[in-house]
Amino acid sequence: MDREKGWIKLHRKMLDNPIVCKDVDHLAVWVYLLLKATHKDIEKLFGKDIITLKPGQLITGRKKIASQLNISESKVNRIIKRLKNEQLIEQQVNNKGSLVTIRNWELYQNDTEQQNEQQVNNKWTASEQQVNTNKNIRNKEYKNNNNIITSHKFEKGSVELETTKRMIAILLKAKPDAKKPNEQSWAKEVDKILRIDGRTSEQIVWLFNWAQNNDFWVAHVRSPRKLREKWDTLEIQATRGRKKTSREVDADERDKNIDEVFDAFEQA
């Protein structure tokens, strides 16, 4: 079957995914990736090499996605980063484009025509499946009887460390002369928010950035430990639609600022 003329399956549980359904552009990019992914092994040119694409993979780029969906390149780039940070996709980049792999593709895009409801319910959307799997792994490997993280060192590219780096970039933008925190110490606290509290990386970064742009909370929430301690209060204030203070910005601009700061921080 020609993938350009075929069809894909969309499960209703996709509507429960807060990242995919953040706005219409996020949904459009996610569905675009699903539609463009190959359903069988196929050889493609990637850079200077011929590679074999596996089911759930595609070669694309932000310019191509932006052009087809009429979304700005900068926003496409932010959306792809979010999907990657939330482990919905994996991405390998060269100067000619990106090799994107949709995680858990085989769980909801197989060739079986008939699936009973029990099978569908057991095969959740990528984010739900991955988030719960990650929580179980972290619980088994890192948690003792007192819910205290051991001396485990978080590896580069882990969701805990990547979330930490984004938070530190936001902190240093708000106070450039601040002492750079210890990444591993912060990552342990971030792990608790992810694993025990059930928050997502995107939620953590968004709320921390909101606090750093609030006249009052900027002086009181300077670490993931404080963020976790004040989470409920911060979340209520951040989402109740009150009038913005002089340090606050619109949500879309705030998201853009987070990524720009993080990119600058990574290049420093």
C-alpha cells in the first residue's frame, strides 16, 4: 500500500494527551508525523547514506512541515522539541533533515484489521504508555522505602536532566548573576515531581517559567524543590485568568522564550 494513499488509525485516547492537544498546531504536527511515517521497511536517502526506514519512521524537516501545515518554522521546532522531551518521538538530525521515529508505533498502528475493545484499551497512546512505563522503571530502580532517590546519576538526554537544564536556563535568565545549581541535585527533585506527583516535563518547565515571570513568586520559587512545595498554589494562580503582572507574558510568547533561552544556554 502506498503510504501517501493509505490510512492510519487514530485512537480516541489521543484526545487525553495534553501535549498533542495543547493547541491545533500541536495536533496538526502530531497527525502529520503519523500520516507521513512509513508502515513497512523502505530504503531512503538520509544525508549521504541509504538507510532502511522501519515502520513508524520518516525523514522530514521543520521547513517542510511548516510549509505544508502553514505553521511558522519556529513553532514547528518548539512542537517537535516538546514531542521529543515527552518521549513521544525520537529524533536524529543532520544538515539535510531529521529522521523521526514515533515511539510505540507498533502498539497502535499494526496491520490487523480487527481489534477487540480490550486490546485497544490495553494499547494506550504513546504518551500514556511511555509515561507510565517510565514511572514504573523509576520506582523500581531509584526509590527506597522512604521515597528517597539513591545515588543514581541521571544520564545526558534523560527527561529528568533535560527538564533540569531548561529550568536552570530560565533561572539564569531571570537572575544572570545567580550561581549555577548542581544539575544532578536538581534532577533528583525533578524526578520526584515526575515520578511521585505525576507531572510532565512540559508542565514543570511551564510553571517554573511562570513563577520566574511573576513579581512575587520569582523571589520564592528558585528550585524544583520549592516548585514542588508550592505547586498547587502556583498552578491555581497561573491558570485562573487573573490580570497579568508587569513581568508576565502571553502563553505563546512564554513558550517561545523558554526554547530561545534553553538554546542559548546549550550553546554557551
